[in-house]
Amino acid sequence: MTHAADHGAQAHAGEAALSAMPDVVDNVAVARLYGEPLFAMPRDLYIPPDALEVFLEAFEGPLDLLLYLIRKQNFNILDIPMAGVTRQYLAYVEEIRSRNLELAAEYLLMAAMLIEIKSRMLLPPKKSAEGKEAEDPRAELVRRLLEYEQMKLAAARLNELPQFGRDFLKAQVFIEQSLQPRFPDVSVVDLQEAWRDILKRAKLVQHHKITREELSVREHMSMMLKTLQGQRFVEFEDLFDTSKGTPVLVVTFIAMLELAKETLIEITQAEAFAPIYVRLAYSLA
């Protein structure tokens, strides 16, 4: 009797607990709020109307939607069944118009155009003044659809091309300074001062002898390259022969500038106010 009484008390307690739960299917909690089971959605919970909307198909405009309807059903774009396509198009426009009137504005303009074409197709065709048959009311729409499809396919092909930052990244290699020494660039002011010093020395040893001499910049470029050949560094002043006069010095300096412009030689300086050196740019020495 005692065991039966205990069993009856436990059953009564279980029934009381079940009766306290909300009347929901299987008493399964739909969520947990602060650790407590939630058996039904709160009635005072505000959910914005647009929060649960899902667009299964995203279109970029009226032409995109119209082309989608035609291609999805394998219609001949040159012979569009206006009744069926217009009906499906209006159904989609009505769907988005009920949610977003601003978005539906441009779609409504195309809908009006489809209805106009459909109505014109119901009327008997009129011949032109020259006796030719009137153009198909769908011709302009077909032309716009074909042009849009071509641009869309071209954009898709461009999107398939590898793009920097999306499909590949630029490789970067860092080289230690000890492995590849970098000499400071020579400033224009230092180069001018060195050139003035060469001219001053030339004036001290110049001879008052007037002669006519044809000087070739290319020839002096070749001579300078031969002088630098096999040399690691040659001091700037050693490339000028001050005993040959100012004209030769000028041509030699122009030849040096041309070689530097063509990146055949490098003009470098270890530090500020240090001697200027010249070497072959392609020398491995």
C-alpha cells in the first residue's frame, strides 16, 4: 500500500508539472532565454517586417528580370510570348511592390511597356505609307534584351579573369642590406661642385692655342666605358684629362651624363661630402 501510494503521488506531481507548461506541441522549447527554456515566442517581441524577408532571386533591373524569365523557360527571344511573360513579370512586380515601392518604380515602367506591346499585338497591323508592313511591336524590346545580354556575358567573362587582391597577391621579397649594399644617390649639387672643380683645374693648365677639333660624344662614351672596364670604382676626377682643354672636358662630362641616363654606369657617393665614384652598372666586380 505504501509503495502504491508513493507511485500515485509521483504520477500526480508529474501531471501537475505538465499541466503547468504551455499548450505547445510535444512541450519542446523553441529557445532559451537567460538559460531558461522558452516554449513559445513572446507576444510582445517586436520583429521588423523586413527582417524575415528573403529574396531567392536577385535582379539588377527590369531587363535582367525579363531576360531571366525568358531564358528560364527556353523561350525564343526573337518570338517572345508576351501574354505569359507579362503575366509572370507582373506577378513578380506585385510581390516587390508590396514590400518596397521605391524599388518597384523602375519595374513598373517596364511593366507598362510590356502591356503596351501586348495591346499593340492584339490590334491589326497597319502598313506604312510606302506599303511596307509595320514593324513588330516586340522589335525594340528584343533589341534591348540582346544588347543587355551581350553586356552581361561580357561582364561575366571579365569577372572570370584573375584580379589583383581577389585571386592573387603581389609577391614581396625582402633582401637584407648586408647581402645587397645600397649606395646613397649623388645629389645634383654635389655633381655641380665636382664639375666646377674640374673646370678650375683645367683653366690652370690650359694653353692659348686656337684649333678646330670635332669631338664625338659617342666616341667619348666608348672611351669612358673602356676606362671603367675591369675597375670596381673610378674616382670622378680621374675620368677627366684636364690637359686637353675645356671642350674635351665638356664632351667627356656630357658622355658621362648620357651613360648615366642609359643606366650603363652608376655615379655613387659613400656619404655626404665624400669623393664621388663612377663604376659600370653591369659590372660584377
